[in-house]
Amino acid sequence: MRRTIGTEYPRTLVLENVVRRRIRALDPGHVRDTAVALVRDIRDSGGTPRGPLVQRLTPRANEDHVVAHETALMRQSETPLSPADLPPDVEVEPRVEVTDCILVRFRGDVSDLDVVYSKINVFAYENEIELDGTVYLVFAGEDGTSVEVDAFAPAVSREP
């Protein structure tokens, strides 16, 4: 797979019938196991998974002002699901719409994903865009160690 990276702004991320599970560790085995469990949860509750895996990273500061990222994996279902049909640690949202985002399209080796964050930050700096810190990684494709990822980084909302 040829390595490429591109940037677009402004873009909107829209997800329907979202099923979400928070994860504590970012080690690849745990992420993979959680992604498989999320698909199983959707199927066990009568749904059909739709679209790619989405990973949301949200910065959170603790009482000592140390920032860590809260991570959640998300998948869409073809049909709406009831929270009552899912495990208690799985959340459901009918619609997730994230507007005014920088979109970075990355195609390359999974070990080079840190380039995506650099590209987002450089683009934001050059265009004087203040970001809210959240990043949505949409895993659009995979081929061995190569991945296609769309990264959405929302700007801080501006009051009219």
C-alpha cells in the first residue's frame, strides 16, 4: 500500500445507531478483543454491525491536573438497539454528529499513526484553529500492517 496523507477542513463525522464501549488499556490485544466483543454484543442483541471501527480519544484531567485520554471503541448497527439488550458497560447513542472537524486521511503503516496527530496539530496551527482535543479515528481499511484511517479532530465551538 502506498503511503499518503491528506487534510480537509471543515468536515463533519456522522454516525448512526452507535454502540460504544470504553476501554482502559490501549495495548493492541485489548483493543482487538474489545472490538470483537463489540461486534458480538451487537449481534447478540439482534443487530447487524455496519461500517468501520471508530476509536474516540478524549482528553480528561484528573484532580492533579494530569491529562490522560479516555478511550472508547464504537461501531454502528444497521438498526437501533435497546440498552436493555446490551451488557451494562455498553452505551448506545442514536446519532453522533461531530461538526467543524479537521479531517486527516492517512494510508500507511500502523506504526506511523503518530504522523496523523502531528498533521492535525500543524494544520490547526497554520490555520489558527483551536481544537477541543478529541480525536475520532475511523479505521476504513486494513492490509497486513498497513491501514487506512480517517482522523476527525473537532475545533472548539465558537459562540455566534
